[in-house]
Amino acid sequence: MKILQTIGGFGAKSGGTSTCTYDLLSAIHGFDTNDVVDLLTPDVNTTADRLMGCGEDWIKCVDNDYKTPVSVSANMTRFLNGSDYDIYHTNGMWMHINHSTCAIARKKGKPYIITPHGMLYPEALARSAWKKWPLRKLWFDRDIREASCIHVTCEAEMNHVRSFGYDGPIALIGNPVSMPEYTAELFNLKKTNADALWGVAFLGRLHPIKKVENLLYGVYLSSRRDVKVFIIGKGDEEYERFLRYEAKRLGIESQVQFLGFLNGREKYEQLVKMDALFVPSDMENFGMIIPEALIVGTPVMASLGTPWQALNEEKCGWWVDNSPESIAKVIDDLYKKTPSERMAMGQRGRDYILRTFAAEKVASQMLSLYRWLIAEAPKPEFVYTL
């Protein structure tokens, strides 16, 4: 079985889409099979970034020759035209590589999968709708309509894909969670320092949709006047200036630290120190930062705009409204708990992620999906048809 995945960008700073794609493919290659699962991507276009991975031979990197706002790439199109795979699988939407993957698969008479990574949510479709509408009519409505399967990571995303009008098979497979061996070491370190109070954190790309200001407002409204806030990530510089201004205006500037972009072990070392991670975004598709925090025993508050009701069900966090008042209540609840109660939340969170989102389990599901699409296996239970 030969599979080609494609992605429009695979830089370390590209965000969650690149990270979860790398984690999935790494886990697939950890199995002892004769399957070929490659990834086609352009090289990074700035010296400030680097390609994900460690030069694995399954990463087929071509020179970055992006042109036009939809990133047309002759190099990637040439690779696709000359390729011979059993299944084509594209990650993301709205870029030429996503369309050309689908179009060339149809031309070759091969099945293709689209993983939208949340890009068919109503909120996502509304952003830059003036640009997406002609792209839909030109390419993407057909690409979606004729897809052999669409892969989603949560039930909410599946509902949005159906609302979009797709009536073909949908595979519901969560994102794999990277679990480096040192996460167990860090979790044990957290247990030995259960009495320590560090503060709360936001981790992710700085963008207005993330509603980081609501965390600042929640800290201001909480009964705890000494809570430290760690903002981890980079992105929209104007938005970061706004957050700094708001912290100063509220009089909590001394409590707020901007730590910039962190990755790898450094990211997990910061997460394990936090009393809780806050994800106040208006909308998240899966939200890789949530399981990354849970795996090191840090409880999470996630907004109702995320598919993480399991935080309430598993008693490892809070799935609540993202208003400042709601966030303030979570902060007060967090610091009313004893160290042993907070640690118990952390243990439940780690156990849930290990049980549900281990990379090997997710990779096995994806391989089962591939085999079904080429008639080598029965339809998996996680594939839903109308």
C-alpha cells in the first residue's frame, strides 16, 4: 500500500496542523509494515523557521516556489503528476496544493481523502469569505463533493462537514498526541512539587480569535489578586501589543509574562509548571495544546467553542463559557482546591489522554481507513456513512 499525504506548509512554526501531521506519520512509520506513507511539502521560505522532523526520507520536500495568494506551486504539481500512489490525502483547505492533490487523484482514478483541520467550520468559512467563495466555485466544492472520504477529528467537525453538503463517508479519528518519554518524567516532577503555585497560562498562536484578553479580564475579576499569567506563543504583533496594553490598563502588568514561542521539551517544561492552561478561544477544531497540557498533568479550561466536553466528564478540567466572568470563576475554583485535589485532576487528565489519544492507536486507525478505501479491509466502526 502506497499513500501520499500533502500539506501546504510543514515548518516548525506553522502551528498545530503541521505538528499533528508529523506526529501521525511518525507513529505510522513506527509500525513494522511494508506500507509506504510519504508526505509532500514545500520547503520553508524563511531562515527563521525550519522544516518539521529530522530529515526523514518519507518527507518529500520540494523547493518553495509559491506564487499568487493561493500559493500555486509548479514544483509540487510536477511531483504529483509524476507520482504513483494508491491513495492521496491532503491536509488543509484553500491552497492550490489541496486542490491539485484532489484533481490529480481524480485524473489518476485513485481515491483521495481531505482532512480540513477545522477549515469547514462556519467561523472559519466566514473569515476572508470574499476569497474563499470564488475558490469554492472554481475548485473546492467539487473537491469536497467527490472526496472518497473526509477525515475529521471530532463530532462537531463532522456535523459542520455534513452541513456544508458533503454526503460521503466521514472518518472520525482524533489527532494523535505526541508523548515524548520525558513527559512521564515531567509529570512525576509535578507530583513531587504539588504544593507549588506557579500561575495560569495560555499557549498558542496569538490571534484575536484566541480571546487571550478574556483570560486577562478573568484574572482581574477573580478573587485571587496575585495570580500570575504566562502567555506562550507568537503571532499577530498588533494583537500582542493590544494584550500588553490591556494588562497595563487593568493594573496587572506585573503579573503577566510574555514568553514567546516555545517548542519541544521547553514547551512541556513550561506547561508542567502551570496550575492550569486556559484555552478561551471562540473556536478550536481539536486544540492540540489541550492534550499536551493534560499529558503532563496540568488541568485545562477550554471554551464551549472547543470539542472538549470530556474535560467535565473526566473531571480533569473545565469546559465552560469563555466570558471573563466564567474564567474568573474557574480561577477561583482552581485555587480553592487543595494540592492533592489539583494533582488528582492532573492524574485523571493524563490517564484520559493515554487511554484515548496515544499516537499508535490513532495511526492504527488511519491505516485501517486506508486499507478500507482500497478494499483490503472492512469498513471501520469510526467511518460514518449516510
